[in-house]
Amino acid sequence: MMRLDKFLAHSGFGTRKEVKQLIKEYRVTVNDQMNVKDKTQIDETADIIKVDGAPIIYETYTYVMLNKPAGVISATDDCVHETIMDCLEGVFVKGMFPFGRLDKDSEGLLIISNDGKLAHRLLSPKHHVDKEYEVHLDTPLTKDDLRQIAQGIQLKDFTTKPAIVKEYDDCILHLTIQEGKFHQIKRMMEALGHNVVYLKRIRFGDLWLDESLDLGEWRYLSEDEIQQLRRNGEQQHETIS
Ligand code: URA
């Protein structure tokens, strides 16, 4: 048994607030009854829930946060290399995939789930989800580098969107980007004349890497964290500027 609003949110109909609105608008029925509330308890294995007349088949999703170690590739299957799935001992991994990728030598926050709808919303370029990294360089950043990072850097095939440097100390910076192009940070830094010697993702949307996770350790996301990710997937218009 579970609450109707939780069932709808889990089924991809938006945040708890949004699904409450659907219920208020009488667009949701339980066994063809319209008189339902967000708190109505439903049996997800037996009751027939419809939204706008279409029945919803309940699927349970799994959401995991991994502190990816270097040396492991962000793929689900590989005959040669160790993959992130090899780190997920104890998780039923069928259908799960990473929300975005980290390079083999990068570390840090990776969300792994089988919720394709949410992945699509979070990864689609129009949703502008922040990704924050701790970046270590071989040579110190200059004021001019900071200006270029904030304005956008011309790479061979595209110009990066404005990015934010939050903290920096000579060769170490916290950099937030909203894109996720191949080797993006390494390429940005190379264009400025620096090599990245260490790279760790510390934030995805509003979700921070749980620093209590050692490298290679994982944990399930809490209900609040899943809701937070869903809200990040709805934020379309907030761009770094
Ligand atoms: N940018 C990179 O260059 N590598 C990563 O792993 C992530 C962002």
C-alpha cells in the first residue's frame, strides 16, 4: 500500500506538488473513482490508477549514488575494463545506467538508476542542470582564465556556455558547468594552457556527493534526494550567467 501522490510521483508524473495539482483537477481516478485525495492509500499491485483516462502501470525505480573511483569506466558492460556496475554489489542492476558519464580517470558523484524518463529530463541540454567539479591543474589559473571561463571558451567544435568558478586557490578550483560534452573540462582547461591532473564531480543538480562514501562505495538515494532530482529535471530556464 502507498499514498496516491507518492505512486504518481514515482511513476514520473512530476513532483509531489505537481501530482497534487493533477489530483485536485480530478484528472486522476482510482478504480474509476474520481473522489480521491493525495493521501488516499492505494494498493499499487491491485488498484487501477488512471491519469486522464489512461491506466498507469506501476514500475519501481532504483536510484543509487556512487562515489566512482578512478580506473572504472562509466559503462554498464565491458569485457576488458572494470565498470561502475562492478561497484554495485548487492543492487539488482538490470536496466540501470549512469546519468551522464565520468571519464575513466575521473572520480566522484555518479547517479545510477533505471528511471529513463528522469535521466532524459536531467541530461537534456534544455534543462541546464549544474554539474560541479573539483579540478586540480598542473599550473595556476590566471585572472584572464577566470574571465574566459565566465564568458565561454572557444573549442575546436563549439564554444562552451558560461561556467562558474566558485572557489579557487592557484591550481585547485571548483567549477560548475551545465553542459556535459565529451572531456569538456579537460578540453576547456587545455584551451587555457593547463592540464587537469585530478577531477572529481562533487554535485549534480542540487545533490552533493556524500563525502561519507569512500571511493567505490554506493548508497541508495533518499526519498527527499529523489524528489530533489525530479525538481532539478523540471528547472528549464535557470542558466548560469
Ligand atoms: N569533464 C571532463 O573532462 N571529464 C569528466 O569526467 C567530466 C567532465
